[in-house]
Amino acid sequence: MEIVMAVVVENELDTSSTQRLQSTMAAARLSFTWLGVRKSLSSHQRDQAADSFGAEGKFLSAGKKLLDTSHPAFKAVTAIRGQALHYWKGMSLPFPEPGIRLIRQDSIAHFDTRMAEFKEELDEAVIELDRHFAELRQAARSRLGELYNSDDYPPSLIGMFAIEHDYPSVEPPNYLRQLNPELYEQECRRMQSRFDEAIQLAEQAFLEEIARLVDHLAERLSGQGDGKPKVFRDSAIGNLTEFFERFRQLNVRSNPQLDELVDRARQIVTGIEPQQLRDNDTLRSQVATQLGAIQASLDGLLVDRPRRNILRRPR
């Protein structure tokens, strides 16, 4: 009887959390158009390369790099893609469909604005990269030798890079309600299971991140290296502070144990400056001990995850 009650409580928590997630979040998809800079060798070229090793061409995989991606102008373009991805992931929760994450509905306007800024920055960076295109092609001609082929390159790099975003529907189409009520209900159940899984993915991501951050700071604060206290960067605390804010904004309150541990960790480091920990050995030791206790509890939650997942599955 006790086990049955535990499952009921867990499922009730899941249901309310799922409903909260569905009512407050929106699906956001980020996609990229990106020039490929690597190309496979032709069969003839592959056979030539294989001959130098005494191998058969069909058993060899070989390619060539069309452009020097370490060029500052190319790195500037790539950096914008990385920044856009980091921003998207930082303000969203995972969703069990490729390329889709969940953002708060009240953050859509800000997300739109920031994506427009990224697109503008990318366009400017691509224009600058295009100014160096002839130089990059000439360098490729010198480095690739006989493998160089002008047909591998577009006339211009303008339009070869782009950032796109949209808000795909993750709800059953309403027209199914009239056309096929049974199929509509089936789709409703399928999408609810998707959101159930999204909650588990979010919990797991939050749990792994806080465990990693706490473990890193605790390890830096405890013990010594070469007879001296270990060195730690300000970011060891700054990253935790950023996590607490993101957790506050995105948490759907599906796991009370995780909520409690995050709150305890937040209370431990709130108001403490990195330099205080460097200057005050007593404070340093106290914080390390407190974080060690949090760390042990987080490790316990990580170990319990497989069993928790089994209990959460609807019967």
C-alpha cells in the first residue's frame, strides 16, 4: 500500500508540473544555414591517396578543408553562432524533439529582439568575411595543390550563413478535434508524454549542472596544493549565481528535493565575495564544509535518478 501511495503522490506532482510547463512555456526552434568548409575527395583522388599507402580506395575515407577556419574573420562569424546557441540554451529548457527547446512565454519578445540582433551581427561579420574571401581562396589554392577546385566555392559568401528561429506548435492541431476526436485524444496523450519527458530532462540538466558547480567550488575551497590553499577564479562563484537566477526563472517546481538543495546552496554563497574566501581561512573552511554536505545530497539524487524515472512513468 505504501508503494502505491508513493506512486500516486509522484504522479500528482508530475501532472501539476506538466500542466504548469504546458501553460507557461512555448517551443522555440533555432536553426542555421552554414557554409560547409569540408568536402570529400572524388573517387579518383581517393584512389590516388590510397595508392600511397598500398590500400584500396573504397576502404579509405578522405576529405579536404576548403577554407582556413582559423582566420580571424571566419572565427568572428563562428563566434556569433556560438553566442546565439548559448543564449538560446541559457534561457530555455530541453524538449525531447531535435532542435526544439522551451522558453517562457513572457520571454518571447526579448528572445525575438536578441535573435534579430544576432542576425544583424552575423550579416555584418559575413560582409567582413567576404572581403577576405579572395585571400582565403588563394591560401586554399596554395595549401590544397592539385586538390583545389574553384567549383567548390560559391561566387560570394553573402547569403551563405544565416540564423533563423521560429515557434513550432507542440500541441495537437485543433481541427482534429472535429475530424477525428479519437486521434485528437491520442495526440493529446502523446504530447503530454513529451512534456512529462521534458520535465525529466530539465530536472536532470539542472541536477547535473548544480552538482558540477558545487563540486568544483567545494574542491577549490578545500584542501591545499603545494602546501597552499588551492587557487579558484571569481567565476567559480559567478557561475553559481548565474545558475541560481536561471533556475529561479525556468524551474517548474517538479522536484522538491532539488528545489531545497538549490536553495541551501544559494544561501551558502549569497553575499560572499570571492576575495573574502581568499582572505578568510575560517570562512573558506566553513563554506567548503557546507558545500560538501550539499554535494553529498546531490550525489544521492543523481544515484536515485533511474528509480525515480521508473516511478514517474504513467501506468
